Amino acid sequence: MSVPIRRGWPTFFGARPADDLEDVRADVAFLGVPFDQATNDRPGARFGPLALREASMRLRSAGDGEGWLDAERGERILRGVSMLDIGDVDIRTVELQESFDRITEAAAFVRSRCRFPVFAGGDHAITFPLVRTFQDRSLTVVQFDAHQDYTDERFGQRFSHDNQMRRVSELPCVKQVIQIGLRGALEHTEPWEAARRDGVDIVTSERIVSEGAERALADVRPSGDTYVTIDIDVLDPAVAAGTGFPEPGGIGYYQLKQALLLVAERTSIIAFDICEMNPTYDSGAVTARIAARLMLDLLGAIIPSRE
Ligand SMILES: [Mn+2]
């Protein structure tokens, strides 16, 4: 029957939705994590997965398996790569540790069924329950972020979106942490000093802006399997205002893309998350669109096209 009615709802890049969890198999699987109960500042990142789905529909594949042409690089990416939208983690409001357990359980399920998982937050606290899904690996964690998120404890709080990199660094499976894009005037220096003491590699935003990504990241050598976490606030808020904690300065789209591609080239990325996209503060869905495009760029650098 031919009726001009388009059916279906936004999914990541128009990927097939996982209607039946028994039947989950794909090269790339997207899992939304609509969680923002650990934010210290402006909430709303729980709406990130929905905003990213909508924004990514602008980039939906025609479904012919041809992938996308990166016009500026003259490369076709993700040709013949199957994608699936798994849905969102069922979060338990208020119950922080139970929500974390659910995030870990859902991520482990996705990991067991699909070659490459992509997690879309959510505030940045989710990176801890996500990374602990990979405890059977020896991991480097590369964090793109304006902020260090390396506070040990404040007001008795140890699992907020300002603590998760410290918790991640304590996991026995995590051998190396690299922080890219840091900046800002710090009120407390303990996290900075602790990260230095722990051997965390740090590349500031200003270095990338002044030297370019290639030179600034020349010494960044992730080893082993690598988990990448992208806090969208690493971007200049003049470029991407849709985030809970905008920080003056920062890098642009091309600089972040180039840095992501350099990391992908140097190591084996086994999963990534993108966090802190907050549509409440986004104008014209610009931040959501940039974030969606970066997801595609990074995936294209990680998963080779099938000829
Ligand atoms: Mn962060």
C-alpha cells in the first residue's frame, strides 16, 4: 500500500531500533543513559539522549549501507557497518547506586551482544558505572573535558560528575588516564595535584588552540585498549552552549575532531561515551548537532568500512 505517511521515531542516525532484546546483534550499538542526578550545577543532561537522537536524524543513513562521505577528508566512512539503537537505561530516580548498577548491567548486556558500544549521556558521573563494565580489560581512559572531574570527596559526595574520573582511576583495570582540554580557574588544587601525582597526562585547551591538535598531542600515547569519554563542555561554549557547566575558552569542532582521530589512530578504542549535552541550554540544537557529528566522526575513525 502506498500512503505518504512516514512511520517510526528518531533513533541514533536512523539506526534500526532494538525491538526484541533477544535479537540484539550489530557492529555498533547505541545506548542512551538519561541520568543527571549527579550534576552539581544545571540539570537537564537526562534529555541528552533524546536530543542526540533527534539531531542525528539529520545525518540518518539512507539505509543502503553506503555510510557517509566525509566531504572534507574525501573519505567514505562506515560503509557496510550495521547499527542498532538499543534504547535507554531504565534509571531509578533518587537511588544513585541502584541507577549506577543498572547502567553497568545494561552496558554489559550491550557489550556482550555488539561489537562496538556507544553510550550517550547523561551527566558525566555515568562514566564510572560505564567503565567498570570493562574490568576484564587493561584500559587506558582518554577524557576530553574542560574540567578534571578528579575530586576525591566534597561534602561527603564521591560519585558526582566532579568525582567520576577519580573513581575511574581507582579501578584496577585502569592503567592510564589522559585528560585533554582542561582549563579554568580552580577553586581547589587537590584534584590537580592528585592527578599529577597519579601520573595522569594532561593537555590543556590552550595548548591545542595555540599549537594545534597534532603538536599538542604529540606525546599522548595511549596503550592497550582505550575507552574514550567526551564531555561536550570541552568545546568552546561560544561553539556549543548546550551544556550544564560552560567554561570560558575551549576548542572548536575541527580541533576536537582532529584530536579524536589522532587518538583513534594511535590506539584500539573499545567503546566511547559522550556526556553533558544539555538541550535545556542549547540554541537551535546546535550543540546536539555538533555532538552527533562528532559521534559519527569518531565511529568512522574506529570502525573500518567494509568494501
Ligand atoms: Mn566532565
